[in-house]
Amino acid sequence: MVYFAAMSKKVRTAYVCNACGQDHAKWQGQCSSCGEWNTLSEVRLESNSVAASRSLPGTQQATPQLLSSLEGQEVSRLRLPGKELNRVLGGGIPAGALVLIGGEPGIGKSTLLLQTALRMLGSRVLYVSGEESSQQVKLRADRLPGDNPDLYLLPETDVEAILTACQQLHPALVIVDSIQTLYSGALESAPGTVGQVRECATRLLRYAKETGVPVLLVGHITKEGSLAGPKVLEHMVDAVIEFEGERHYQYRVIRSVKNRFGPTPELGFYEMQHTGLKEVANPSALFLSSSESAAAGVAVAATLQGQRPLLVECQALVADAAYGTPQRSANGIDMRRLSLLLAVLEKKCNLRMGSKDVFVNLAGGLRLDDPGMDLAIVAALLSAYFDTPLPPHALFVAELSLTGALRLPVRLEHRLTEGQRMGFIRGFGAQASGQALPEGLTYHGLAHVAELLPTLFG
Ligand code: TYD
Ligand code: MG
């Protein structure tokens, strides 16, 4: 009797939603939490799995404490080499933080993390590679600047072996490339499955919280654009940084989409060179093409990304629809935002957009969602519609409401000052009485979008 009890392993089957990370006791076609269809995967939770026991890291029995009796402590942060990654993380990586860096294959995640490790002089770093052999990592390291004498490589996918190595080495930072390749012996499923990803991330989370050592995790993004593995991974980690860029362009963007220790969305810019990723000091220059600024259908938006202003060129093409239903295409901005702006133009400026094909792009394949860009998109559309270039060296900055009224975006002065620095001499936006504006830049404040047309083209 006793013998059988010892032999039987307690196994519980649960179904985890890939979209929202919710657990379900039985399989169902639709997730009752987020409403998505066909997103449930089976996970086998065994009694010795860490994820199975939901309690967090090293927490013995916690007791309630009065908030007022607690002392607020500034989190200590490990400064990483270079400015961009630090800024996106909110000023370095906090002690004990688990940070996920997601991106499509080949975008440069391994390059960024390896060059970070190589430049961390004076810090012991453990770089765990589950995808490449030590030889491959070494070959890549030879191309990159920096030579950290205290950098250790570990080609390993077993999470227990990785944690053992961590305990022996006492590193200041652990990098794991990638979470999808790891597996834990506590589960029978294959690496990359929902259960394994969750189990391994939980083990690493526990290690980070217990020791205070920050862990950087690489995660792959699927073709549909979501992080492979369950959404639960995004819930577990302290920060999620997305790595994006167009294959046809040299530049790469890192963007914080979640950060428990800093502001979002903060952006960082790099250029991919043959010696790794080089930081871009002046990103506004990257998304302005001086040769095209005199063309019809081009307007420059003064946007704000996190704490930093960024100028970006909006390009529009408006043409008579040749076949049946007019086409709409938006690259870099939300398609629904474009539809809304077109409807406002149709209704409030009496333009016949309904019979036109409309294409809108942000220069350089950039993707932004600042509502302060509305006016620039509208100006580009008007310029394309009338096939007339906009006044030279002009900036546009305002949010548009459904009534066609223009609204001030946050930190107008900050945006305009960036424009002035980049050689712009006039700005168009919402009425800004009482706002401090940079001298040397003529600002045209408008109340309604209908005023834009006569102001621009007379
Ligand atoms: P990689 O970091 O391997 O991407 P990920 O880890 O996100 O899959 O980046 C691979 C690409 O970067 C590859 O196409 C080659 C290019 N690359 C450079 O252009 N310069 C370099 O110095 C390095 C190391 C890579
Ligand atoms: Mg890689």
C-alpha cells in the first residue's frame, strides 16, 4: 500500500489559454476569460512542478502589514552599457527583475544581449545559449566590440542545470537566449510548449527574486506578432521589451510595452552594422527624408515617445479608385485611426474620400500610436488629395476629435523645440494660448480641422 502511494506521481491536467494565460479545469472551445476561440492548450502539472504550486518565490507565510509602517526604498539598479537599453528600462535593470525581450527571429536580440554582456566590464555575466553552441556564440562575439573577462557562456537548455550554474557562479546578470528552448524535467512536455515555458519562467523568476540577480530572457515572436508561448509569460515578468525593425532597413527599435519599474512606452534606437548594433544619437534625423519634403503628400509630425520627442514623416497617397471598393492601407499607424481621420475629412472638410484609394505610411517602416500625429496625417492626406506640397519646413502636431476640433497633445513645447533643433521654422497645431513656445518658430494655432485647408493652401 505504502509502496504504491510512493510510486504514484500526482499529475493534474489543466488547460491554459494562449491568449490571456487563464487556467481552465476542462477543455472548452472558447476561453471563458478572454472570449478567444481555440486558444486552450493542455498542460500537465506534476506535483513537483513549481508552476503547479502557485505561491511566489521564497515567500514563507506572508502576514499583512500596514502600508504606512513600510519604508519606501529606491530599487537598486544595475547600469547596462550604452544609453538606449538603460533608458528603455527606466534607468538600468532593477535588482531581481525578470525582463523579457521579444522580437522576430533574425531581428538582433542575441546580438544586442551578447554585446551588452561583452561591454559589462567589472560585472560577472552568465550568458545561457539554448540555440547556439559556444563556438557559434564565440564567433559572433569576435565581431562585436567589448571584451568582458568575466563573461561565462553556458550552452544548456535544462533549467535545473542553468540554476545550478547560477548558484555556483554568483553572476551579476543572467541572460537566457531563449525561453522557448528551455525545459524542466518536472514536466513531460516538449520545450516551447505552454507548460514548459511557464514552468521554466517560474523557476527563473524565483531565482531572480530570491537572489536579487536580474535575468534577461529572450522570447520569440510568432508570425502573428504575439510572443510565442502563453500570454502568461508577459504577466509574470517585470518588464517586456519589444525589439522591432524592418528587414530592409538598418535601424532597429526597442520599445518597453510593460515596465513595473519605469515609464512606457519608451523607445530606443539602434542601427545594425557589421560590428553589431550601434546606438542612434539623433533618431529624428532617421525618419526625415530631406529630398522628399517638397513632394505632395508628405507631412512631418512632432511626436513624443515616452520622455523623448521624435520627428517622423507621414506619407500619403490618394488616387481615384480604379476598381469597385476603394482600397485603404495603413503602415505604421492604426488602420481604424486612418478610417476615423478619413471620415472626419469627408464630413467636416467636404472631401470625397469615399471614392479614393488611400495609402498612408510612416517613413522607415516605423510603427507609432501617438494621437498627436493626427494633424500630420490629415495634412499629408490633404496635400495628396490636392496634389500640392505643404509649406516647407513645417511641423504638425495636434490630436483630432470626432467633431473635427483640434486638441493640444501633451508637452507641446517639448515637441516643437525638437522641431526647431532640426531646422523647422513653422508649426501647425491646436490653439495654444498660455503655452510657452520656443522662439524662432512661428506657430499657427487652429481651432478646427476645417481651418487647415485655407491656412495651408490659401
Ligand atoms: P540575431 O542577433 O542572431 O537575431 P535574433 O537573435 O533576434 O534571432 O541577428 C541576426 C542578424 O543580424 C543576422 O541577419 C546578421 C545580423 N548581424 C549584423 O548585421 N551585424 C552583426 O554584427 C551581427 C552579429 C549580426
Ligand atoms: Mg537569437
